[in-house]
Amino acid sequence: MAKLCLEEGVFVFVKAFVFVEIKRGINMNYIIFGGSGFIGTHLIKLLKEEVLKDTDKIYDLDIVLPGEEGVVPGIVERIEGVEYIRCDVRKSIEVDIIPTEDDIIFNFAAVHRTPGHPDYEYFETNILGAENVTAYAEQKGISRILFTSSIAPYGAAEELKKETTLPTPNTPYGISKLTAEKIHEKWQNGDKEKRCLTIVRPGVVYGKGEHGNFTRLYWGQRKHYFFYPGRKDTIKASIYVKELVRFMKYRMIDYDYAGIDIYNCTFEPAYSIEQICTTMQQATGMKRHIPLVPGWLLMMAAYCLAPFGGKKLGLHPARVKKLMISTNICGEKLKKSGYQFFYEFEDSLRDWYRDCDEEGLI
């Protein structure tokens, strides 16, 4: 399979940066908003295994904590040495952490499943959260933030999207995420010579604990109920969660810079749904024939079943439409950034399968 890589180009406020190695102090804090979720948990494990010094501290600030209802299923354990603090980013953040000049904020806090929430919830959490997290950074004198955005600001269309592509979001989630990006950019512009902001726009993020698109895709094939919805060549940009958090480490810990940069986080080139299914079967020792069902038939079934709980079956009209539109995201910029990927696509699926004791993908 093709080597994994990522993208070129920037957004509106981006300038050229000179990267130098960080000279860290004797201690620092990793402050992770929304750290109890899927990506946050993997980042914490990576920091514990490869970065953390005895004098460093990791703080997980989240509205729900591991093991509680509302956390991604499967994320139940608290990680030793991490301080867990209940925090609602929709409100002013009053957490008492003694800051250091090297502190880093990772902002993962968001309402993100779409469809799945009333429109106002995306704006309430994603916009107020961005305002309150950046205000907290301002108050504490923290100069480095990584914000996890989404590819949703690009909008739904078949055309290839680079970081330089004009965002045209067409969902409340995409609009709220683009607004949140601008709020973080405003924070950085408050001290351009000192503050560092990285915005990542991941494609579909998969791996252990995901319980999302790739998990459903695996079990749909294994149980013989998945079919190609309307076409086989739909592009679905994606990235392995362990790769994503390694890139975050690379950007925020391995190098220092002042300015703003935006990265699409996806394999380059992005894979089609047929390539993903074929590779997933190869990686997990599964062999299945996947039929193709016409798109018009799926949409008709979705509209007919919607009043009777079609959403629970994955046949919500918005979800079916989403399945048939490519997320065609370019990953050239990260490819040229100097970051070296750890996994090829099939290797990443094998690694996930091993993490699940080769019993399935969960």
C-alpha cells in the first residue's frame, strides 16, 4: 500500500516559520481539554510512554471522566499519574494550575457527532469552548495551543481540498469548528511574536476505542450487512489515531515556533471506500464479498424508515447522503513537514487488530 503522509499550503494568517529545538525547563504541564475521549486518551498514553519527565504533569480537563456515561465506550480506565478535573468549557475556566513557561494546551473539547445533536449544541460547546480555553491561556500566560478542528469546515463536495481551499461549511458542526479556528487565531494574533498555534483538521480518525465509522465498517463486513452505498470509489480521508497523536507530539513538543499553521491530517493520497474495505479484510484475515446498492434505493429506504427509527439502523437520510459524498482531502503539507509516519495503512489496521487481541476491531 502507499506510504502515509500529509499536506501543503496554509490558511489565511499563516506565515513562514523557523523551527528550532525546544529548550525545556525543569518541569511543565500538559493541559488537555476534552482529554477523556478517544484522541485525548491516546495522546495521554503517548505522553506517558515517550515524553513525560518526573517533574511534568498531565491534566485531563473534561465534562465527563473515564468510566462515566457520555465517554466514548471502551474508555473506562484512568491512567496513573494523570490528574483528572471536571471542567465544562462552555463556562469560564477557573481551574487552579500553576503555569510554567513551557506549558502546552491541547484543545479537543467539542460536540462533534453529526447528525446527532440539536444545532445549538455545536455552537454552544465549540464556540464558547474556544473562547474560554483561549481566555484561560491568556490568563495563565500559556503561549502554545494545539486545536483539533475538523475537515467539516471545507463543506461536502467531491473536489480536492487543501489548507488553502476556501472553507465553505454547510453544517452547524462545520460552521462552529471554523468559527472556533478563528477564535484561536485571534488569540495567537494577540502576541504574534510569542504565541504558537497549530490547528489540525483530521479526516476519519480510527483505532482502538473509536466505536465510530471504521468500527462499524469492520463489523458490517464481518456480519455480512455492509454494502457499498451507491458507489465504490468514494474517497474517505482518514488517519490512524496513534499516528495523529504522534504528529501532535512532533508539532508541539519536538519543535518550537511562533505563528499559526494548519494541517490536514490524513493519508496521502486518501483511500477509496473499496480500498479501505479490501485492506481491512487483508489486515484482519477476513474474506467477504461486498455488494453494491444503488444510491437512489438507499435514499428512498432512509426517508421511508426515518419516522420509524431508521437512524438506529444507520439509515438516516443525512447519514446516507454523507456516505455517498467523498471527503477528498489533500495530505501533502504534512508530507513535506519533516514528520516521518510510523505506519503504512495496512500496518495501522494490523496494529489496531493486535490491540484488540485479534478478536475484532473495537
